[in-house]
Amino acid sequence: MGELLSGFRRSGMCASVNAADAGKRVSLCGWVQRRRDLGKLIFIWLRDYTGIVQVVFDQSRYAAVFDKATALRSEFVIAVRGTVEKRTAANINPELATGEVEVIADELIILNESQTPPFAVDDNTVVNDGTRYKYRYIDLRRPAMQRILRTRSKTAISVRNYFNENGFAEIETPVLCKSTPEGARDYLVPSRVHPGKFYALPQSPQLLKQLLMVGGMDRYFQIVKCFRDEDLRADRQPEFTQIDVEMSFVEQDQIMEIAEGMLSRVFREIVGYEIPMPIERMTYKTAMEKYGSDKPDLRFGLEIRNISGQVSSCGFSVFSAAVANGGSVRGINGKGLADKLSRKDIDALGETVKTYRAKGLAWMAVTAEGVRGSFVKFLTQEETASIISAMDAQPGDILFFVADSDKVALEALGQLRLELARRFELYDKKAYRFVWITEFPMFEYSPEDGRYYAVHHPFTAPMDEDLPLLDRNPGEMRAKAYDIVLNGYELGGGSIRIHDSAIQNRMFEALGLSKEDIEDRFGFLVDAFKYGAPPHGGFAIGMDRLIMLLCGTDNIKDVIAFPKMQNAACLMTGAPDTVDEAQLEELSVAVTKAES
């Protein structure tokens, strides 16, 4: 049974002990990191969230305390008092910030014992994810996790300070909301007092923050939990946090300036990086044409080029047929990579593009001795020279091409571009490259469903000059939407919202919603717009993804205290789980087992 503190009060943290404290008596608390027994001396490393200090139990000085210390093992929770002494020059430990000193203990309280943990509390220990997340409370003791979560805390403070200084009010919106399905699946919560009816956990506070603008709040922000019942990836979770913002009487440039100011503040205060201002802007069309992605990584080149004009009537039928059928031939130039890729490597890259629906990957290597490749024999010398010129190729370069529909060719080459950059480390991992992507398409058409879907969301305003297209050609409309991208990750985005009820109704109709659907799902919003809605817009930044990039990790689970696994389950608590039949009856909910 553990002892009690009984009035013990620590005088400071482990990492704060230094040579200036020599001769002083200190009181410290923490966990035993490691223990060494040298017979009449026991050394332990005492750890708290700030770091480690060495504590010495000396039998010749304090025999009773020494005897008690013989019971200490890894991860015991203890409190010690003792005198700080400087180490001899030969015993200084440069690996520890406190390596010049040690504490000679004259009092020990064993607050709690510990079983041998399933893994060492050490950043160098390799542990599989299943074990890490089952014993997350032990994983959180590791210095790396301590740094990440404290970075998250400091970032939240920086964000709040920025918005407070710029006239924003932090306002909490409800977690129990109305389901308005238009996108990812909702998490539903049954109502006990309204049998057969359900709340939905918010996918975002979108409609509520717009109603705050109708309510005259003018400038709102919130660091808010959101929920989406969708398949997980490395950078997604079923519950996540976003920095949510809305403003009245503004246009796109003003909102982007506020977002830039916030990001500038955070990066300066958290990692000491000054973001070059203003952040580069790029239209969606340009991003797709040059990088095959609406979240391009600009830390390296390998831009996509269109050579359809050069090959529309060439001798290689795969190219000429693609152009004739309304598609295109696109390529990227792997500068200086010709000698670094074997034929086996090239074949593997061909399989990579096939996973993105491309039929295959054509290639051409330019060497000092000439040109070789998968299709060179079908070309004349003039056609070969034309392609080399269009691709700005030099000896040592290797060119890759996809011939297909524009969408397939761009997406496949965009992914190939990323694969080459990863494989050959073509970018500085410590670099930050921001870019705004603007002028997104307003709608995308689903042939399977026979209807249009909103690319951003149905409350986004169209570009003013594109509004006449709403009735005759909605697929060509552009939105007043913008995403902020960092190193190939979408940090967040936003839009100018529709504030006119008539236009909002037309937007819903373009999405195939009937008047009954509109009234049932969004009637409260459309009604509110009839009472003087100001022009407004906003944005949301993914807090988890922001912290992930600030901390230099590539897994969003690393920056969340208690994350879910790929199947949206919590290994530590066992959630989700079954509940008592009585609880279900009280909620008027019946459960049916899925057929296996």
C-alpha cells in the first residue's frame, strides 16, 4: 500500500535543479525512470514532465532511507527530499540537462508501486500501435508525448490570445444538434424524452456559427470538437478538434488575412518560424494542372506538363488515341533520376499509377548516349525531340507519362510525383511551404446518383460572375471557397457564405433537394436569413493536423491524448461497447445483429 504525502510539498520540478542549487535542500516528486544498485549506493533517475534528475541513496549517510530505497523499481511513484551536490568532472552526464548535479536523498516516500510496464518509458523504445494505445497512460509518460501535448496546450493559448486581441468572442455551440446529412455520416444520439428521435453530434458548427452572424455577434471563434462517422486514415479521427471562425461584413481577402495572422502568430510563438507574408495563392485549376492535387506539396518541383499538342498525331497510338478521345497526355520530369531507377523500380512505379486508375506508365530516359524508353521505338526523331523540348529534359533526366482522361492522368501523376519525392528525399523535411488554393468548383456531378453534390458545402457562395450558370450549367461554377495547405496537407479552409434566402434555396434545388427536404433539414436557416442576415464568411483549421505538422510527426494519433484506432475503437477503454437492455428500452431503441 502506498504512503501519503502527509504535508510533503515539492519545491520545484526535476529539470529545474542545477549547479546554482548546490548545497540547497530540494523536495521532488515523480516516477523512477531507472535504478542502479552499487552495493552501498543506489542511483535512480527521477522523472517528471520537465525531465530527469539523478537521486542518490547513500547507506553511509542515511541508512534507513537507503534500506527503503532497495525496494524501488521502474515506474514507482515517489517523493524525495535531499541536498543538491555538484558531480565531479568525471561523473558529469552530458545526456541530462541536470547532468552536473545530483540529489543526495535524506527522505523517501513511496507513494505507489508499479508492476513492470509493458514497455519502457523511453522515446527510443519501439512499440507496436496496439500496445501503445492499450496502455496509453504509460505511453503518455514518454518525453516525446509530453512535449507534443504541451505544444498543443501552448498552441491553443496562442490561438485564443490572437482572436481575443482581434475582437473575436469565443462562443460555445451545442454538441446535441439536428441531423442535416449532406456529406459524411453523422454520429446519432437517441433521445429518451422524444422516443424515436435522434440528435446528431456536429460534423462542424457550420450552421450555428452562421446563425451567430445573423444574431449580430460579428466575430466568433471556438476551439471545438467535431464528429464524423467515416473511414479513418493516418491524418483523420472520428472525433477531432478544429479552430472554427466566422466573421460578418467581410470578403474573402479579409478572412484570409485573419487566418494568416493567426498562423503567423502560432508558428512564431510555438516553433520560432516566421511565415513569409502574404501566403502564396493558387487557383484550384492551376494546382490540379501543375501538381495533380488540390493540396500540393510545394517543397519540391516535379511539376506536371501537358504534351497533348506534341503527341496528338504521333506514332505511339496510346498517346494519339487518348488525345483523340478527349483525354490528354501528361508527364513529369524526374530531373537527374535516370541512373537512380532500375527497370524493376520503373515497373513498380507503373503499378503505383495503376492504383489510381491509370492504364499504365510510359517512360523515356534521356542519356548522354541517346534516348531509351518504353515507347521511343514508335516515334520519329522529330517527335522524340519535340517531347524532350516540351518536358525541358536534359541528359540524366527520366520522363514519365500517363495518357488518359484529364482527371485520371492528373491524379495518377500527382501521386507519382509524391512517391518520387519520398523515395529520393527531394524536399527538406523541416521546411514549411504554405499556399492558399482558391476558386474551387462549386459542384461535382455523380453519374451513379444522377445529381450534383456541393464540393465545399451547400452554404458556400458562388463567384459573383458565375451565379448566372446556376440554372444552365452548374458544373462550370466556381465557389468563393479557399483552402490553406501546408506541405501537402490541407490544414483547413473556408468560404464566403450565402446570406440571401432566395439564392440559398436555389442552391438547395440545384443539389436535388425538394421543398420538403429544404424545409425539414434547413428550414431554420432559411427562415433566419429572412430577418436581415449580414454578408459573412469564415474558415476552420484542423487543430489536430496543425499540431501534427508543428511537432513533425506524420500520425495524427500522436497529437491526441486518447485517440481511436483505424476501426474507430478505443483499445484502452474498450469503446464502443454494448449497453444494458434496460438502457436501450428506456431510449426506445431496438438493436438487431448484423448478418455475418
